Amino acid sequence: MTDMTGIPLRSDLLGEEPYGAPQLDVPVCLNVNENPYAPSPEVVETITARIAEIAPTLNRYPDREHTALREALATYLKRETGVQLAVENLWAANGSNEIMLQIFQAFGGPGRTALSFAPTYSMYPEYARDTFTAWQTVPRRSDFTVDVQAGIDAIARVKPSIVLLTSPNNPTGTPISVQDIERIAAACAELPVEGAPGAHPVLVVDEAYAEFRAEGTPSAHTLIARYPLVAVSRTLSKAFAFAGARVGYVASSRAVIDALRIVRMPYHLSALTQAAALAALEHTEGQLSQVAHLRATREETASWLRSQGLEVAASDSNFLLFGRFADCHAVFEGMLARGVLIREVGPEGYLRVCMGTDEEMTVFRNALSAVVEELE
């Protein structure tokens, strides 16, 4: 980091490092949970056409309510979850990261607390830090599942304004059933928020990897009609193979969505982003065409890892958490030396790999076998 002596940086940011996984030029990148399959030529052609169509209007601000995109997302979610939502129930932003930050801006802040279940996504405490929101966690069980009763007890004790559930969880891949999510939603609907008389916690269900879940598994979207303080966040970055476009979205009651509209920056979603997202959603079938294959790759890779004597966390995502290693960093470095970039993300003793192409997974297996043998 640059020497910041003499710069009036906030005291709570002193010594902090910017978030980010390593971006290294290696043959096989399996560290940031991307879809390894590029958009089809048909999608690229539609993106190009839509952007060409709006290019002459770029002297004007975009639709700040991105109504057409919200309509397209409602159509997609009806297909994917079976839940019919109105435009007023949806909101989009520059990746689900911005959605989460807006949630913390609207419902967090000084004197407020956010509660989640550790280990979980490492950006959550940074959203809390950046909005002066207190951060607390409930430990997951040894198999990384959520202890629902412990969670409900913690909500009653802490009185948070935001409760975060990630399903499938990152970095472990662990799902939580919609029945268990509903138990927590019901508790949130009854329990108070510290310093906000009459208010109840917003339950945020982060479904960034939901399209990779086992077929037939219901989404938390099915709870929104009964629990108006349930907000379900998703992204086009993962299953939709659209990470570079930075498009995330959230579904909830109109009241929650309107609260996010209060804190959003003016014209936060560019006309180019909206055009590209509409093009991707126009080709939903093609964009999601590799999801079943990646799901099968995950199961095959999990079986192979277990056959090597390694532990693998149950996963409904496009990645696997595996271990345990006496020296994770040595394994990470050994893989990197062989041109394979995976992730050191915790918990202790574990590494994470996202699913790549068939060729990339062959390289991964060969490299890991060689590294483990070398370190024995």
C-alpha cells in the first residue's frame, strides 16, 4: 500500500487493505467463481446491436429507474423461481455488491447491527465498516450448516437491523433450505430492532449462486409475499456468465425497494449496462446453457477430491471448499507454480476452487495430485 502519512484517512480505515482476489496472468484461473464459458456469438451480436442503438443518446442520462430491465428481471424470475413479481418489487445495481451496500446504507448505520453466520462472504463486514454498522456473527456448525435456533436466539439477543443468510453460502457452498429460511424470517417478523421502535430486521437472502442449486430446490423468492422484510439478492455475474457487465439485483416488498431508491446514487446504472443486461436476458436459455454441465462438473470434482482422501464441503454452488491441509499456502503456491490459480479464502485448512471447463479441471486435478505428492 502507498504511504498515506499526512492524508486525513478515517481512523477506522488505517491499516486496511483493498478487497480483491488475486488477478494474475496464469493459464487456468479458478479463483473467483466465474462461469468459464463465454457468451455465445448470438449474445455478443445482440449486445452490440443494443449498444449501437442507444449510443447516439449517450449525451442524455439513462432511465434512473431502469424500468425495462426490471421488467425483464421479473420475467426471468417467474421462469426461474415460479414467483411473479411486479417492477416495484425489483431493483438492480452495479453487481450484487452495490445492492448489498445500498442495503447497509438504508438499514444499517451508527447504532445499528448486522448479523450473519460465519464463515460467510468476506465483503459483508466491509459493507458494515463502510456504513458504520456494527458486525456480529453466529458460528456455523462444523459441517458449515446454519444452526437455525442459535440464529434465532442471536437475533433476539442482538436485535440487529439486518440479518444476512447466504444460500448457497460463500466460501463453503452450503445451502440452507427454504423451510429453515422461513423459520428465521418468521422470527425476524416478531423480533425488535435495537433503537428502532416498532421495526423488525430485514432478512437478506443472498442467492448469488442459486442457479447452481439442485434442481427442484425452491428459492427464497417464494417467501417475499408472506414476509415483506425478506429481500433476495442475485447477480448475473455467475450462472449468467456476465461478470464483466456488473449487474446485480434484489427482490423484496415495495417498501424495501423504495428504501433502496432513497440511498442510490443518481443515474447509478448506465445506459450501456442496462442495454447489455437486456441483451443477456433476451438470451436466457443460451446464457444458462452450461449450468447443468457445471453442476455435473462440481459433483464429479467433489467425488474425485474425496477419492484423494480430502474433505469436501457440501456445495450447491459452482465451487468447492476442500481440505484439510496442514499448510494451505504451500498448496496454493504449488498450484500457482503449475499455472493454476485457486483461492485461499478460509476456513483454516481449506482451499476453494471454482468449476472451469473440462480441460481446465483436468489441469487442476493433475496439478493438485502433483502438489500433494510433492508436499507429503
